[in-house]
Amino acid sequence: MTTRDLWLAANWPFVADALPDAPARVLEIGCGSEGGFVPRLLQDGYSAVGIDPEAPAGPNYHQVEFERYDIDQPVDAIVACTALHHVGDLAEVLTKVADSLARGGGLAIVEWDWKRFDEATARWCFARLPTLSPESEPTWLQRARDEWAASHQPWESYLEAWAQEERLHTGQEMLHELDLRFNRAAVSETPYFFADLADTSQSDEQAAIDSGQLHATGMRYVGHRGPPAA
């Protein structure tokens, strides 16, 4: 099972629980080159489409940024898995998400809060990185470890500079913009790194979070379109 497969399998129960019953219309933002959750959604009877510049070929995918995708009719639910923290204009994207949902439509978000990625969390992850074969591309965590070492900076300085260069949004910023447009049903902090680590399960990471060895940097959000709750 690939890293991406592990990640999708770990997050599918959350996504499935947040969705209306099939055959609801579901749109996934940032489905990636392997289709994200779309194959599982189709298998379970949903009318699903995936939007991503690198989306696979096929009638259920569109190779375009979500901001440029023309939606012919509102959908019943939108899923976005680590697709928001790096968008250019977060407010613009989430306004389009709200406009793309039918009234009362649901939103399931899986995200990452880089602000919680402190040095203790980084060192915990770096100690568990898999050994690369000569032909393998380094993962984002392996690149972060090597770039930090080469920078000779404190971790916090390196992380801030990297996040600014990548124009990443924080968890607080994402929650603020989401809550301006959706009725929040639930939000939780979760493990995030396990799929990229050697011999480390989601439960292992959660246990380490519970014992204070690292921060939970993952974030899950469920909301619905509608006026803000009174």
C-alpha cells in the first residue's frame, strides 16, 4: 500500500461519516493524480467528480484549478483533503465552495496546521523517517529535515521562512474563513504524519500525541452551508 493509499484509507471513515447518503452529488477539491476519494465515492454509489490540475483522465475528473472550474449546478457535498492550506486566495476559494453547495450542503475538510509543527514534533517525525533507496525521491519530511540542517537556523526560523515562501495558511486562518461561510458542525485535531513514517500507524502517532511527545497538526472540519448560527 502506498503512502497516499494509507492516508486515504485512514481518512475515509471521517469523510464517509460526513457525507449525505448516496447517490448524492459530491465534488472533491484537489483529488490529485490518483483520484483521491473519487474512486471510493463512485464505488459506494455517489455521483462524484474530482477537480485538480493533475487529476486522472476520465469522465469523473477535470484537470483544472477549482477556482477556474465551472460548476453547472450546486452539489450536495464538497470534500477537500489537504487542498486549502496552500491555495493562493483562501477567501476566494471558500466563497466559491459556499456558492457551489446546495443549501444545507455538507463540507468535509482534512487539513494541516503548520503553526503546530514545532521542533519537538519535527524531531519526533525525523527520527521515524523511512530509509530511501537510491532511486527514490525524498518525501516532503525528508526534504524539510535536510533543508533545516543545511540552513543552520533554529527550527522555528526555518519553518516560518519555509511557510512564507510556500504561502501557507495557518489552521486558525482556515477556521476563521470557514466559519464566516459555513455552520460548523465539528472540528478536531488529529494525527497527520503517520503515512510518511516508517513502522508508525495512526494509532502510534495518536498515542505519542496523548503522551505529549508531539503536537497534533492534523485538522478535520465538518460544516454546512447556511447562515451563521445565532
